[in-house]
Amino acid sequence: MNDSDNVKFRLNNSELWGGLIGFGLGIFVIRAGLKLKLGTVNDPGSGYVLFYTGILICLFAGTIIVTALTEGGPTFGSRWANARWTKPAIVIACLVAFALALDPLGFLLSSIPLVLLLMRLIDPVRWELAIPVSVLVPAGMWWLLKHALGIQLPSGMFGIG
Amino acid sequence: MDTLLNVAHGFGVALAPINLLYCFIGVFIGTLVGVLPGIGPISAMSLLLPVTLSGTPESGIIMMAGIYYGSMYGGSTTSILVNIPGEAASVVTCIDGHEMAKQGRAGPALGISAFGSFFAGTFALIALMLVAPKLASVAIAFGPAEYFSLMVLGLVVLTFLTQGSMAKALLMACIGVVLGLVGLDSITAQPRLTFGRLELIDGIGLVPVVMGLFGVAEVLINTEQAIRRDIINAKITHLLPSKQDWQASAGPMGRGTILGFFLGILPGGGAVVASFASYALEKRLSKTPERFGNGAIEGVAGPEAANNAAAGGAFIPLMTLGIPPNVVMALLLGAFVIHGLQPGPLMITQNAGLFWGIVASMYIGNLMLLVLNLPMIGMWVQLLRLPYNILFPLIILFTIIGVYCSSNNVFDVYVMIAFGVIGYFMRKLGYEPAPLVLAFVLGPMLENNLRKSLILSQGDLSTFVTRPISAACLIFAVALLIGPLLPALRKKRELVALDEGA
């Protein structure tokens, strides 16, 4: 790691942000534990373990924050150096779009475009291979699940599948 | 005599045609995911977890177990021929295995790896048959305090062995516990962290969490880099090792087997730790350590035996105590629970057919793997040529289908995608998912045993240190927690720290 990739009191110190997110989560868990009631040590309540786990989360997150501030940590940029960061971003976008489409459109109408897009947008597969694979595999899986295992995948508002 | 009768009974169960078929499917898929980089046994097992519902508990668990030890065999093929570990336990095999392949000795490397795996697998099974019933009879005396401390130890060992900062690993374990507690409180039936969503009343599903953190996140990481494969193109011949190869490998194989078996039993340990430890041991014992890294067959035989022995040993804590020692065993526990079974000290007596059937099937599976991995090696080499840009969309599709089938609920698909994205950022920021998943599974058990032991002891916290087994576990856990603060131990930890989840 270059010196410029290791920062201490800077907003792009990735270690610092990791610790801060953990700390925030710890506070949330402590509050949830308190809300659920701690009970007593001889009759612990529903929030007992949550509360103490929240304290531990804050403790470990605090350690990470202190280490990030004293020893520094890699910048966000260096974490993604030499990586094609747009590729996972595209996959995530495709998955989110799929998640939104799954219920209204059903499995077949949402999964065929998903597979096709993933094949074409990351490291492009030839159209003559991408189209048959993206149609036949989801359709084949749907058929197998429906007829062999009796599992009904979502059919959506058009009732396809 | 009893053991022999039980083994015979187990073979009766395992040799039933349907169980043989499931065993074959398991080891075949195991070899397949072992061979293919980018998909490991954890993803494959979580993908197939719903399939186990369609058959008997024996068939489903036989198949799941087959995937696990099958992947240990298959992983070595990719390591030797492509220099990419098919799964994490085969990382070490790349070092000398691929060097041997480059020197035209891919055949003996693959051969010794398969025979070493078979030998170790067989030993582990015999030891499992002998040790498990004895340990189960001891475990009956375990109370909630012992179970609690043992689970704490398991989590601490795993965080100790996880790559990178221990604070991060412990943070992940704590988050895993919290996620495991989502849903109804098992004692008071009060909903916790459900945010008013009915889907969360039963808790977050194991399958979407694992598929997201390991399956989807792995794909996201892999798409960042174009995977370059340098496959050995020469024809693979002489799979049977020579006399010299056998002589050089016998010792490492034996030592790797014993070391791997005991490391497999330890909570938090597993096949990955075993293979690294065996490699380090062989290098240290060798009169010519400089050959290691340059194609030493001992560097293949020892670790391959160790990871297979560990895979067998890992069944012991699950079968006898009901505590999964690693993520793979946590998934197997999930398979048991799906069928309404609870592994633990009573399972061996109450479900003798199931226990001995699984053990016997593992032996049969080992034989199948020998056939799958030696005469059929050419088929696996062809499979290695399947481009990742075709493979990964299909992995994504299968994970979606697997998650949906596990619960017939679209919400779980959303959970998987969310955990996939979280898992990706976690890995980028150096947070390992393995402690989170193990803690997620152990969380509810951990809480239950803690609360039970506090109620039974009327709030006396000394119950955890006055009971010898509990005290020993906690002392060991504390030692591991403060260990990394000492420079010498920190250095040692960095040497053995591993990426369990890869």
C-alpha cells in the first residue's frame, strides 16, 4: 500500500467508516435490547442477550475506530484499485431490478432478462449463445421444479409460469 | 461388537438404492463445485438444502455430506491443473501441485491427492465410528453452562483463525448473534427486531443469508477481475504414483490424516486450517524444505489427506453435541432441523439408523470419489474450460431458485440479494462472513443455554467457571482473545489466519 493510500484523520479512511457503521449498529442493538426489557440476572428477559451483545458490538467497533485513527487505514479508492468496480455495480443493479420485477412479472419474465443482461453486460457472451442459454435454462428450471418437484415459482400478474 | 452391528446396520441403510443414488448425486455435485472456481461447498449445500425436503432425512443428509467431502476431492484438481483453488481447503495444494503439473507430473499429483484423500477419509470414518458414540455418552452429562461455553469457544476459535483483524471478526460474530435472535423469543414468545414484518416472525432464514454472503457476494467479487485460467494442456498420464512417490508420501499422508482429524473436531477449526497446518508441519519436518514450493509431492499428499480427515472429524461435534464446528456443518445442522431432527448426544441411540447410515454412506461416497476423480479426470478437465462469463449468471439464477424453493417466499430472495450486497462490501472492507454465519446459527442456542444456565443457577454467574468443562472452554477462549495482544502470538495467528469462506 502506498503512503497516500493509508490515511488517518480523513473522511475517506475506509476502516473508520467500517467502525462507525458497526458502532451505530451497536447503539441500535442496545436500544432494542432495552426496549425489550432486560429482566434480571436470575430471570433474563428477551432483551438481555441483545443488550450485552450490543455493548460488545460497540466495544469492537470502538477498537476498530481507534485503530483507524491511530494507525490509519486504506482509502476507499485503494480498496477498489485495479478492480473493475462497474461490473459488480451492474450485477447489483440487475439484481435489484430483478427483485422489483419478480413479484409483479413472475419468475420467467424476470429471470430471462436477468440472465441475458448478466451474460451481455459483464464479459459479453455472443448473442447466438447468450439468447438460447438465457431462455432455455430458466425455462428448463421452471419446468423441472413445477413438474418434477411440484414447486410453483411466482407467476406474476400475467400468470406466466 | 456393538459397533460392528451398528456399522452393518448403517451399511444396510446406506446401500438402499435411493440412498446410493443420493450419495452419488452428492459426491458428484461436490466434485463439480470443488473443481469449479467461484462456487464452493457452502454455496452448493445451501443451494441444495431445499432439495433435501423431497426425500427422507437419511437421503437428504447423505447427499449434503457427500457435497462437503466431495468438494475436498474436487478442489485439488483445479489447484493442480489450473493453479486456482477450487475451494479454500485446496489453497495449499496449488503451491506444489501446480509446480508438479508444470514439470509434467500432473498425473502423480492428482493420483496421490486422490489416494491420500481416500486414505484420510477412511481413517476419519473409522475414528468417527469409534469416537462419536463414546463422546455422545459423555455429552449427555453436559448442561446449559457447558454448551454455552463450548459455543463461545467455537466462535472465538473461528474468529482467531479468520483472516485480518480479530476485532472485525469478533464484530462479525456479534452481528451474527443479533441476526440469529431476530424473530420470536423462544422463551417468552416476544417478537424481536421484526419491524412489524410477518416474514421475520420465524427469524431470518439461514439459506438466504448464506447464499447472499457466500454465493452472490462471491460472484460480485469475481466479476471485478477477469478470471484468467492457465490450464495444463498436456495429456494427463501415470495417475498411479511410483514407488518413490509412495515412499515420500506415506509419512505426510499419515501425519496429515491424524492432524487433520483432530483439527476437524475442534470447534472453529476445519479443513482449511488442517491443510495449512499439515503443509507447515511437513515443511518443518523435511530434510530438504527448499523442495517445498518447487513440486514436492509431500506438499500435496499431506494437506490433501489433512483436509479430508478434517472434513470427517468435523462431523463429531455436530453429531455428538449438536454444535456445528464450522459453517458447512451449520448448514448440515440446518438440514437436520428441516427434517425435525436435533443432532446431539441422544441422536446416536434414538436415530441409530440415521447416524450409522450417514457414516456408512460416507465410506461408500469415498469409494465413489476415487472412481470419479481418477478414471474420469478428463471430464473434470473439460469442465474447467467452461467460461466464467457463462457460469456466473447461472450461479445467480440457481441461488435465486434455491432460496425461493427453501421457503416459497419472495421475501427471502430480497434478503439474499441484500446480504449479497452487504457481503460484497464486507469483503471489500476486510470483514469475513464466516464468523457471522456460524454465530447466526449458534446465536439462538447460545442465548437459550445462557438464559437456562442463569435461571438454573439462580443468577449465579460463577456456574460458568465452577463446572470444569465449562471453565476449561472459557479459559481457552479467553487465552485466544488476549493472545493476539502478544506480539509472538499475533505473528503466529497471522501465519495460520485463513479465509474460511472462500
